[in-house]
Amino acid sequence: MNEKIISKKNRVEMGVFLAVSFGTGIIFGILIHFKIYSDISMISKYMMLTPAAGVAIGKMASSKQEKTIRSFYLVLIITLAAATCIMLVGILGDVKDTVLTIALVGVLVISSLILLSHGWESCPELDLGRNGRKGAKYLLLYTVVSTIAISVMQRGNLDYSKLFFSLLVLVPSFLFQGALFLGEELGWRGYLQPFLQKRIGKRMGVIATGIIWELWHIPFFYAGKWDWRITAIRFILVMALSIFLGYVYMKTQNIWIPAMIHCAHNTIFSFMSVDITRFVVGNIILSCIWGMFLFTSEYHREAGEKHTIFRN
């Protein structure tokens, strides 16, 4: 049965989540548009932290939390605060980009290791190894399909040795940058998806999550040359990817698995140079593959609710 009534506590949490996630995006969109600050690498890393931090701030503000999850939230909030200081220095100060990048990477490495160890030691819901075999299967599936797709789309223009080395070190490297991908997935899949699914159904909930997730990326549309075909195809792919990631999260109840798949996605597609025809065709095919998961039994409206990290 759908929970259509939204309590005051839920409204506060959702309001804070959206304000933090989208508020920072609007600010950086303005900075990019007016060429005040346009280091996309730094901005993207910073913004990836905001969804989970937004949830953490909302949860801490709206109600008392258990000690273990409270400390987890604090790590997320402190990480965002440290990253904010670094970004402000970059925007207002006169510091070399390399220094700022090293500082931000240092914060992310420390945060990632703390978050991973925290889940392993004291918070079973956030244990990286939870349903690990099942999660590894989905990670392998995504990696193989996407690697084949990028190889076809980039036929004759792909550094295979660099690609396969990147995939070989994917899991070890994730341990040092997990805070980035957890930052998104804990917000979108761990919080927003269950929130919407309880109220508008599992299928409509995950579709709405995908739409909101892609709208969150709008500030990046200001960077570089805009092409409506790329934007449209990207929107479709993100929707389909949201369906697959949502499916994986519901099956594993381990938010680290979608985070690792998200990391694999960014790694593989970093090798994509835009040939518009191949880009469009290849991503339509990929969207069909991942979108098919919407018709699995896991998305049946009558399917039983499973426990989620964030209680909505």
C-alpha cells in the first residue's frame, strides 16, 4: 500500500535534501555560465557529495538518530564542509588548481576510508560486503556490457590497454574514492527512490528518481558546446541507468553496489569521444538493455517492501 501522506518530518528532510543538492547546482551553474569559476573536474567532485550530505543534514535536523548512523551522517557533513572550504578558496582565492585538487582528493580519500570502515565495523546496513556475491554479479554484468558497447562505439579510436588497466584497478581505486559515488547513490537510490516508491509505486518512483537525477546534472550543460541530441540521449540513458541501479539496490539492499557500478560507468564512459551517430545508436541500445529491468518482478507494485537505509 502506498504511503501518500507526507509527515512534517518527511517534508523537512526532503526540503533540506533538495535545497542542498539542487541549490549548489544552481550556484555552480551561475558561476559556470558567467565564467566566474569553471573547473568542471572540481565542481563535479564537489556536487557528487551533496545528495548524501543533504540527506544527512535533513535527518540530523528533523529527528534524533541512532548513534552509529548519526556518526555516519556526521562524516558525510564534515566531508562536504571541508570540500566547501576548498571550493571557496578556489573561487575567491589565488591558489594553484593542482594544490586545490590535491587537497580535495585528500579529503575524499580520508572520508572514503572512514565511511567504508564505519559500515564494516558498526553499521551492517552499510557494510560493503553485504550480499557481496550477488552484487559482484551485477557489477560484472554492467562492466562487460558497457565495455563491449564502448568498444563498438569507439571502434578504431580506443586505447584498449588503458581501458582494461582502468577496469583492472576499478575495485581498489573505488576504496579511495567511494565517498564520491556513495555521495550520489546514498541520496538518489538510498533515500529518494524509496521515498518516491512508497508514494507513487515502484515503477513510477524509479522513473521519477531518474528524471530528478538527470535534472540535477543541468549545471554541466553550461560547460562546453551544447548539442540537443547529446542532451536528449543522455537523458534517456540516465533514466535507464536509474532503473538498473534501482533494481540492483532493491535486490542487494547494499548501497555500495550501485555506487561501484556508478564508478564503473564513469570509468568506462570517460573513454567516450563523441561521434554523434555512434553515440546516439549505442546509447539507445544501452538504454533499452537497462530499461528492460523495469519489467522485472522486483518492480511489481505489489512486491513487498524491503528494509532501506533511510526510514522515510
